[in-house]
Amino acid sequence: MTSAAGSGGGLAPRLAARIRREGSIGFAPFMEAALYDPEAGFFAGGGGAGRAGADFVTSPEVGSLFGAVVARALDEHWAELERPDPFIVAEVGAGRGRLARDVLRADPRCAPALRYLLVERSLALREEQRRVLTLEPVEDVLGPVMTLEAGASPEPVPGLGPMFTALDELPGAPIDGVVLANELLDNLPFDIVERTRIGWDEVRVGASTGDELREILVPAEPDLVAALGRLPATVPTGTRLPVQRAAHDWVAAAAQRLRHGFLILIDYCASTDELVARDGGWLRTYRDHRRGGPPLHAPGHQDITTDVARGPLLDAAQRAGLRLLEDRSQARWLVAHGLDDLVAEGAAVWRERAHIGDLTALAGRSRITEAGALTDPEGLGAHRVLVFRK
């Protein structure tokens, strides 16, 4: 991550002014502004959700098959929880709502009990969710309640689902159900450290003459290094690693909100050994559906993402009281939750209706190609799916 110029619209000058006023900032605060600034961040205008294109497509964007499998997984977890009604599903980082829409279209068995919360920081993206779903007021989805008799505790009215609502963060009320995060953690701000001959430096962001942002290396604080977790015996000098404290904090917060149920995390993950071997290749940017430039270039105009360090994440989940149930590739997780059956159904529909060539026939054929993309070991199939129980 060498120094890089770029105005980044109005955000780079603001960041440069802040740095000249307050001093250098960590990469995490820089990334927070670059992605989530309410006026000029990458996600502020809604263009960043769903990084569709030749280089980066999220699983829901491949087609409806991913949502159909997620619906089956939700049904399984609903049954494991003894079919609560309401059954809360909170999708964090819900973007434009495509996954939620596909879950609904799959007509899951849990639908009469389903209260689906689309949690999305971007106001623009929450507004776009209304184009694909009927959204209800939050108080209606998390309620209503009734009192059966004097002195009794209020109880929710059953059978009102499926209901959908949009929020900017997880609700304060305890959740009995599922918290789902698909490709969320890789976009949470992280710091960066670099191995030196005698220890670790922190990679911070400074400003030079004009509005150019550049790197500054300073000795890393002990708590920053400690957050790396267990390290290989030997880490070559010059190696850079992400320090993903925001991801660990998010897992702890989600676990605190989850009273009974499951936390499902889907993301690109890597061991610390793999991150060391990738020699900085874990840090990626995307712009206009292709790889972007240096991460300090044009803040607010490109996505910034990383592989999630699996070991520290599992440690954070364990500290938060979560029990790991599943840890497998997305390809294997999809198969375990009915992918092959859904593809076989689609192939049968295509055989029966290919001569008609209507939308039903084309949707059936599409499942075959979607399955290939979702299970590609060099692409989306390499995602890691971590399922925790509380």
C-alpha cells in the first residue's frame, strides 16, 4: 500500500484537512470514512452494494438459487428452535434486499412466523429495498403483542408473517432466531501492521502537500499487535497483516443481541499463515466492476475489502459465548442444505418446458449455471460459512 494521489471528490480534502489538524489516522478510521461517510462514502450513494461485475459478484447477485438454499437453512434452524413464532431473522449488510426477496420467493415453511429485519447502514440502500419488498414499520414487525389475562406478560401475536422491515443497526431487543451476515465482515474497517526486524509497525495515513494521502509507519501499540492472535513462528520482515478488531467487536455485539438461535457468517476467510504467505494480497479494492487502484487513492470511489482472519474470529466468537456448529466452504454448505435437490428440480422443469421457452423454463435452466458459479472453488464456492449456536 504505497502512497497514492487522488482527490476522491470532496472526501480526500476533508481527510487531509483532518490529518493536518489532528495528526495521522489509523487505516481503520480512514476506511470507515472511505466506505461509510454519509455524504461521500462508497456506500453512501447506493452504488457500492452488490459489487456486480466481471471481477466481483456476490452470491445473491448470481440469481435466486442462493436465496432458495438460505431459505432451506432457515427452515432447518427454525425447526431446531422448536418453531418459534415470531421467528426473527436479521440479515446484517442487507444491501438492496435481494437475498431477502429470494428467501421470500422460495416460500419457506417458516414464512407464517417469519419477521425479517434488513439491517443496512446506507440510507440509499434502505430506500432501494422498498423496490423489491413490502416493508412494514419496525414496531409492527417486532410486535404487536397481546396480554392474555390480567397480570400476564405480553405475548407476541403469532401467524402474522412473513413481515419485513429495514433498520440501520441491530435492534436493542433480544433476538430469538438467526443473525445472518453475508460478505459483511470483509468490509468492516481494519488496521494494518507491518513486521519489522524488532517488532511491528502500524501503517497509518498521513497527508502531504495538497490533498495527497500517504502512508506513515509508527511503532504499533501492544494492544494492536495482541489483536492479531496466534502468529506463525516466523513472520518475514516486511509482512503486512490486517488487524480486524471491528469484526471481532461486531461478532461480540451480535452474540449479545442473540438470546437463543444461530449466527451465520459467510465470507472469504484465511488462516494467519495464509495471510502471511499472500504478502499483502489479502487487501483488495474494486471500482466500476473491476479491480481498483491503491487503497489510499480516491477515497469514497472504490470498495476496500480483505480476507477475514479465521483464527482470531473464532477466538472472538468463543469469548462471546458462541458455539461453533459448522465450518465449511460455501460449496459444501450449499450442498448440505439442499442445493442438489433444487438444481434437480430446475433441470426437470427445463426438460418439461424447454419447448415452450417461457420464464419458468428459463428459471429452471438457470439453476444449473447458478449452482456452478456458487460452488466454484476458485470463486464464490471458496467462501467460508461459519455457523454458531447460542
